[in-house]
Amino acid sequence: MSRSLPTIVHLDADAFFVSCELALKPELRGTKCAVGGRERGIISSASYEARACGVYTPMPTKLALKVCPDLIMLPHTSGLYGKVSRQMFDICETLTPIVQRNSIDEGYLDLAPCGFKTPDDIERRVRAVQQRIWDDLQITASFGVAANKLVAAIASKARKPKGFTVVPPGTEAEFLAPLSVGVLPGIGKKSEARLQAAGIKLVRDLLSRSESELEALFGNFWREVLTMARGEDDRPVHTEHEDAKSYSVQETFNHDIGDFSEIERIAKRMIDELMPAIRADGKRVRTMTVKVRYPGMEDSSCGRSLAEAADLEAPFYPLVAPLLKEAWTKRRPLRLVSVRFSNVEEKAAQLEMFAQTDEKKRRLASVLDKLNTGKQPAVKRGHQLTAD
């Protein structure tokens, strides 16, 4: 599709999980830090300072601490990343209604309907969004601006972190030519090594090969590879996404926990973290499942359904203790616990006897959701409190 303006934008948040944690702990900015379990597990996200020392995702934590002994490990903050992601994309939707949320930390924007007249106007407005994400959320994101999704996505990764790259229409092939062939989608590490052995190191090297040579290298995929190497892509930005069939959160402990009341408190806190997202999506859920994991990686779970789907925390709190007792049969200390909501339904008007009472509770829950949208919860429930 020919475009006279670079109206496709790709947003790629920088070291997203770490950035979210550093927004809460700004004193750690500039340090070698990573998100993950200190005693076990893998690195979920590493700061760019840690990456420079050889820490990557998903490196085992023990290995990360060997290659970078002064690495600062940050535990996952349950519920934080989804909340920040929603806020980030909400900011994007102040610029254009056509926003494709690919994942928790990246997506596309289509500015074609916004009526921009010049590339400078587009760049100014997108930079303003980049700045607002920092001002409001204290996280950084890199942006690529181009005439299509392929080139915009590659451009967003060209100058990380805090990158901003514009590829003028008509210069797509020129932009891609000097880049490593591994930047093209579908060409992973193994494929890249095989291509390098065949003398194809840069994207421009693909353009110098004959069709028969490309077919020998890529099989039936050769035409798609050649199209990508030219910087051509006609995929539209779409806002449709499959409705969530479940909502879940889990926590791996730094040390095994054997206290039932503590596990019960953690599970109830997980309900508190998931339910605002369910309400925000205009959904209700009927089934809650609690899963536990023992140190030997053996899992056990148990679920139970309400008679009517709900979008309030209170109906699910009484299920936590009996579900834990049924799932946690061996009563050995646990490595992990998770809560999952399924049987998701569209929110519908309530006709039952206590509809008015529930609606008052829902309005109160909505107020609490708004109060707790900041970096730290403004209101806590009793089971969220811990003794110092």
C-alpha cells in the first residue's frame, strides 16, 4: 500500500518489567538490576546496564548472578505490569483511536485518520506521546514511525532505549539494507547463522541473490522474505482482539511457604489484583481455580463455580480456604500459588432480588479502583496488610 506520510507507529516499551519496578524505586535507576526470583526461576526483564554485563531474558537467575555478581534482583509486583500497560495504551489512544495492543509492552498505532498534513507534524505529536508516557508513568518506550507495520517495528528497535526513528516513505529498502538479516521476522538465531554461512549477513545481501538461490534457502517462503527485504508490507493496524477467556496471576516465592494463613492471604490479594481488570473489561466471571506447586514442581489445583457470574471480590473470598484445602493435600511447603478466573461472561443487567445492593457495592468498587490506579495502592483491605 502506497503511503505519502509515515502514519504507522510501533511502540516498544524498554525493559518493561524493570521499568515498571524502577518507577516505584527511582533510586535504582542506572544500576544493574533485573526482575525475577532471586533464589530460583529465570530473569523476566533486565535493565540495559545489566544487559551490558551479559544478563539476558530468559537466563536462569543463578547464572545471571554469576555473570553479574552485583546484580540487584527485584521481585515481581503482581498486578503492576498489566495496570501500567493499560495506562500506556490509554495514552496512545489520546492520539488515535486505531491502536493495536500486540502484547503487554508493544503495539501499533495508525495515524491515517488523524488528518496530519506533514511528516514534521506527525513526528511532533508522536514525540509528545512518548514524553507523556514518561511524565505520567515514569517508564520509557521506543518508537518507530514508517509507512507500514514491518518497517515501523524494526525502526522502533533501532535505537533502544528511548529510541525514536522515522523512516520516510520510499526509503524502506534503503533503511533495511545495512541491517543484519536477523531483523526480519521469521529469521531466528539458527536461521541467521545458516544464512551467514551462505554469505548472507545483511538484508541487502538478500536482494543480490537470484530467485532460485532464495528458493533453495527458504523454500516456499522465499517470496515473503524478498518482500520483507524490500520493506513492503500491506497489513492493516487492527483494534480487534480476542476477548479474554480467563484472568490469572501467579506468584513464585523466594522461599517455600508452609503457613496456610499466609497462602490464603496471598490468594485473596490475587483476587484483589484481578477483579479491577475484569471490571474494566466489562466482564463477569463464574469460576475460580486455585493452583499450588510444590518444590518438586508437582502441581495440584481445584476450582469452584458461583451460581451467578460476578465482578466483585466478596463472592470469591469464601472460596479461597476450601479450595486451598482441597488443592493443598500434601500440606508440604509451597513453591508457588496461582488464582485463575474463567467462565467469562459479558456484563449484563442484574434482575435478581439483591441487584440494587450489588450495584452499590459495584459503585464502591469502581471508586476504589480509581483510588488505586497510582503507583502505590491508596486503599488496602485487611488481608493485604502485613505486620512489620
